[in-house]
Amino acid sequence: MSVKVDPNLMKDLETFGLRDAKKCFHCGNCTAICPLSTEENPFPRKLVKYAQMGLKDRILKSPEPWLCYYCGDCSDRCPRGADPGETMMAMRRYLTSQYDWTGFSRKFYTSETFEIVAVAIVGILVGLALWMFHGSNPNMEHAHLNSVWPAPAIEIADLIMAAVLSFLLLSNTWRCVKFTMGTLLKRIPVRIYIRQGWELITHFLTQKQFGECTDKMQWVVHLLIMTGYSTAFLLVAVFLAGGIEVIGLAWEPIRFQRDVVYPIFHPMRLFGYYATFAILYGTTYAIIGRIKKSKAPYKNSHGTDWMFLILLQLTTLTGIFIHFTRLLDWPMTTYVLYVIHLMFAVPMLVLEVPFSKWAHLAFRPVVMYLTRVKEEYLKEQGGEAQETP
């Protein structure tokens, strides 16, 4: 079987944040210390070697970048300071750009200027749209959103956004599946995919494999951010036709324009409370850690790391402010905050979900699930089945 080498791979990976991989002399300490590395899927050393040798095709097929949660043990123990944990993170950014058929993700990851400008443009367009299409007679005596922006129009726009985001994310996830599985995708019986289905659900909901790492706090923070955001996103894009006010739902989990507050113990409101607490606690912990550079995962922050943390914080905080201004019945303040809130929330959804760090929320559990599927299939075949080149 021929092996194709890309001599520019290392240089390309450096644009995605790869830093010190050239220092690695393959002692194997990183793989030995990693509690998640297995004989079937050893890492990080194998991926560092692929990068050094220019084996792009091997990287595209490798599940290991998604099996790593970047607890930082490998980087702390590396005798050469090669930072293998950051190498795995750079691999995830690179793979995300390879899965994205639009090419937008690559630009988002390799240019901080493009990232900032894209977020700013989407935010400004949202603000302009809300200003241009507001009602002619807004209620200035009471905070009443329906008097400013008609609910049906907002709900239609939300449905369109949800449909576009779902298509982009699912199509990119499908490319992730094809890269990871190769020709085995069609050879493995459907019954194995069904039998391992619970793995997909379990890893998505619990991030349980992260719990096997030595730094349990990183698992807690990761779980809070992911489940908090997932709760908000699912409430917005899936439940309730027309969607729910994004992080504002954390305090009033209702459809975008309904001027009714549900009882405090209403299930949707409780989900909203959890989303707010989880996101605020998780993002605050991560931001402080990155400022202090307190541990290996926080020492080399990429621009996209900062962007999603900042957008999450601002979306959450403006949602909380809207809650209080509506309780105080301050109409103009509520309307202005609502516009600002959506100017943060919509760019986060439109840009981060299908093209950047939040796409990992889909790719990671899918790859873990496919890894279990492949392992069961190979076990049935007595370990002799191989993917054909």
C-alpha cells in the first residue's frame, strides 16, 4: 500500500495552533501517561509522528484527536516541552476544517481578523434588521416585545436559522463519519451500529471518558459548558416551534416573543436555570484559568477559544439583564437589551455551531461511537478485517 506524504503538513498545522511538535523525539512518555490511550488507539505520540512525517491521510482517518480531552498530563510530563496536548487540540481544529465543505471553518481558525470581522458583521446585520423591521407603535408604557417585533416574523426567522444550522452541522458531521470510517462504513452490518447506539447518547450526555482523566475539575467544567450550551441550543432549535430566546431562556424559557412568564418550577424554566448556571460557572472558570495560565490546557489559548467564551458570557449576561428589566417593566431598556442580546447570540449560533469549537460537541461523541462500532466489528472478524486502501 502506497503512503502519500504532504511536505507542507507541519506548516499548515502551525496555522491551526501547532507549536512545539518538532521538539518531540518519540520517547513515548505522553502515551504512557495518558489514562485514555489504549493499544488499539494510542495517542498523542502517534499523531505527533503523523504530523512530522506529513501523513495527512492518516490524520484524516484517525479517531484519536477526538478521544483526547486535553487534560494536560501529557504536556506536563513531556521532557522536551513538545506540548503534545496542544498538538491534539490543533489536530481537532484542523480536522474540523477538513470536515467543513464550505471552507469557512478554515478561515475562521487560521485568521483572527477574519473571525472578529465575521462575528462583527453578523452581529451588525442582526442589529440593523431588528431596527429596520420594528413595529411602528411600540408599547412605551410596559415592556411588551410583541409590540416591537411581531412574534410570527421572529419565529419564521428562527426556524430558517435552525434549518440552515442543522443542515451545515449534519453535513459536516457526515463528512467526519466518512473520513473516520473509510471503506468500513458500508462493510459493517447495521446491527452493530444499532447495538452500539447507546455509546453515542452516553458520551454526548455525560462526557464520561473525560472522567477517567486525573484532573476531575476539567471534566466538571467541560461537562457544565457542554451540557449547558446543549440545553440552550436544543431548546432554541428543536423544542417549541419558532424557538426560544437563546440564553434569555435561562430566566424566561419561552418562545422568542411571548410576553408571559411561566411559573418558576415549570420544567422549561428549570432547564433554563441549569443552562445559565452551567454556562456562567464553566466559562468564568475557563476565562480565569486562561488569564492566569494556571494549567496546561489554558497556557496556549487560540483566538477561537476566547471568542466562544466571550460570546457565551455576553449572551448569558444580556439574557439575565433582560429578565430583570422586564420584571421592572422598563420598556425602552428591555427593547435595547433585546437587540444587543441577539447581536451576540445569533453570531454565536450561526458561526460557532457549524464551523468552530461547538462543532466538536457533535464530532467527539460520533467518533467515540464509531470507534466502538469498529472495535466490535473487528472483534467479530477475529481482528483480521482491515480497511482496503
